[in-house]
Amino acid sequence: MTFREATTAYETWLASHLKIVEQDLEKKHDLMCQALFPFFRSTFYRWAQLWPDVCEELNGAPAVLAVGDLHVENFGTWRDAEGRLVWGINDFDEAAPMPYTIDLVRLAASAHLAINAGHLNIGHREACLSIASGYRDCLEAGGCPWVLGEKHVWLSELVDLRDPVQFWAKFHALPDLAEDLPKDARQSLEKMLPDEKLPYRVAHRVAGLGSLGRQRYVAVAEYQGASLCREAKALAPSAWSWARGLTTSDLIHYQEVLDTSVRSADPLVRLKNGWIVRRLAPDCIRIELASVPNEKEKSKLLHAMGWETANIHLGSKRAGAIVPDLKQRDEHWLHEGAAKMVSATEADWKEWAGGKTAAKKASPKKADNKKGK
């Protein structure tokens, strides 16, 4: 199956589970042309399809409840029940039972791409070793969340909270929703407000890459003298189910991951009626590798990402099988797997970007202009 055929098949499958926002999906297709990393982030469905053949030697690893669409930009901050700032993985749209190796290889592959783009000035093997070391260290420690402040001062110093004036101005500038808000989305949003009778307005939000094309709404309100926001995003079963042909598997594992992994949870993130609802605020941000000032801290951040990945896997019943499996693998298994998947992804991107460019050149508008001359 070519990449284009896979994309058509996946999007048809996705449309059978949720309503597609065509304008947002077209934007996603355009962003996929612009560079390899946006393409990578947008196409976990293809990764899931290629994985068993490209990384056959890793596909038989013990299965855990994995993140799936893991990459270096899938980490951010939130506030826990104590109001403490916490850092960790913040997107589980594609979570499903998968070989634990998938998360590590996909994270390492995204590091490869960051290196290739000049955002990380270390070797590919070194980046992979940092991720693998963090993962092993966490398994040996039995897991520990990244609660910032008292500990992890170096990571706390990398957090650059957004300007609240600019942040809220952006949300207040969003136009009111033109169509009716789906009933289940409305109910889910209202249940996550501090007062279910609190007046609010609703807007459509365009964000993300892999989830572009899905319905995404925000409720914006004034509460006790300041602004607040809740977002509801439509979820579907993981693309892993599509790639495996699991037509009877309609489970969404987002909440299960939140409930079982080693983490200091965000009390304002919940799965409700097929929608993931969460708090949006200036202190909910990503720490991007490109913004980290020195290479030593970037390497430490990769180690932390590996650690946090193990925090997720430790919530699975089969987590005890991971260490014995890791011990039988050579030192550079992660680098080699990542390199293979990057190569396969790059081939797909060239097919997609080349085809889109050719389609634009042959568009009716272009032909008419040429004829008019």
C-alpha cells in the first residue's frame, strides 16, 4: 500500500468513528508537505502500519499500554491537585496495547529528526543512548513523576511560562462558534467547569498536527476575576487498531493511561463521552529542544523523556517483562530501529510532498492562467 493509499484508507476509517472537519484536514495535508518533522508528527497511522515489517525484530517485544504517537514535542507541563507544576507526556490520543519498543523508537526517531534539523547538536547514537539510559534508570527506580520546584531545578529553569495577557488575548479573539456545539461535547465541557452554571462562550480551535481534522472546541469564561478555558477534543480508537485490522476494537485508552501510569495527575484532564477535556492555561506549555540553551541540558532532557516513557509503561501488568527483554538487546538497538523508521518515513514524505507539488502545478487555476497568457 502506498502512503497516499494508506492515508485515504485511514481517513475513511477515522470518519467512521468521528466527524471530520474538512478545512482543518486540508490544513494538515498542507503542513505535511512543508517539512519532514510535521509530516512525522501527523502520520502515526502510517508508522503503525510500517512498524511490523521495518522493525520486525522489535515487534515481538512485550506489549504494554503505550503512548503510540510519542515524540520530543509530546511533553509539557500541568498543575497537579496540590497546585504544583508537573512535567511529562501530555497527549495519549493514540494509546493502545503495543510493544514497549514502539514508544522508545518513535521518541528516538523524533530526536534523529531534531538533530537533522539542527535543533540538537549531538550525535544520533548519543541521543538514543540518553533516552535508553533514562528509560532503564526509571525502570530500576520503580518510577517517579517529574514534580518541579523542590527537585529537578535544572528542568524547572527550562520552563518559560507564557505571558498571560497575550495568552488570554488569543483565546478571547477566537470567533464564537458558528454551528451548534455537539451535545456530548457541551455536557463534557460543563462538567469540567468550576461551576456548571458558569456563563461561557464556545469557539472552534485549530491546533496540533496528528489530531488536525478532528472536532476541537474551547469554552472560555470569566471566573472570580480572571479568565479560564476548557478544551474538548473528539477522540477515536488508536490508529494502531486500524493498522492491525482490529475492527471490533473501539476502546479509547486515554483515561486508562492517566489512571495507571506513574504520574502526579492533572485533575482537570478527563475522558468524557468520547471527548478528552482539559484545562488550557499559560502554565500548560511544552519545553521544546530548540529553546534549550545548551547541549548538556538537551541531553539531560532526552534522558528525562526516556524516564517519563518508563513512567507510563510501568502502569501495565506486563511491565515486569521489559527488563529481561532489554537485557538481551545490544547497546545500539534503539538507534538502529530509529534510523530504519526515519528512512521509511522520509520515503513516504517525498512521495506525499512531491505529489502535492505536482497537483498544484496541474490545478485548473494554473492551467487557466497559462492559457490566458
